[in-house]
Amino acid sequence: MAPLSGNVTQTIDTGLFRAIGDQLGFVNINTNGSGDPELERRITDQVASYGRQLGRVLDALDVLIRHTDLANLGQQDRHAVDELLRLRADVEAVKAKAAADDVDRLVAQIHALRADPQANGGTLDRLREALGD
């Protein structure tokens, strides 16, 4: 597997922090946010991260908003819908920026591989194959 590829996860045992009041130096860890932290960890590990869960909720709300007549909404309700749509647009903008950054990193890595084509020929061939060259 290539460096910087795949997911990286780390479980942090917060027992020490609970014993000393949830703070150690500049690190604050809140373990009180859930009635069942272990269940939340299992859900985010086995089902979907919080971001993916939020994304699915935003996707579903977007569908409902597009199929709803918003003309009769009051000012506060329309503001709430507009804020949700703005949130979705902001999330999509950050995701697009991250994708562009990923491409920039990939291009830089390809240039690094091309600096020694003899040593990296196999890897470059795999990239060409993946790109259909």
C-alpha cells in the first residue's frame, strides 16, 4: 500500500483523562457527550462516520426542499432553509477544495516518481494503466 493511502484510525483510552478531570496540559477530551460512548464508537466504526451521517441527512433534506413549495414559508422558516442550503454548499466547497488538494499532492508524487523512472518504472506503468494510457 502506498504512503498516505487508506484510512487511519486511532482509539484513545480516555480513562486517564477521566481520572484527572478530563484535562491534561492543553488537551481537552469530552467523554460526557454520549450516554453510551462505546455504542457511538461502534456506530461510527461499523456504519458511518459523523460526517457521512450528516451528509446523508443533508442529501435527504435537499431532496425534500427541492420538492416542496417554499413560497408560503414565513421569514424565519425561509431563513432556516436558506441556512441549511448554505451549510450544504459550504460543505461541498470544502470537499471540492480537499479533492483539488488531493490531486495536487498526487501530481507532486507523480513528478517525484518520474525523477527516477528506472527505479519507479513499475509504479509509473501502473499509473499509466489506471489512466488508460
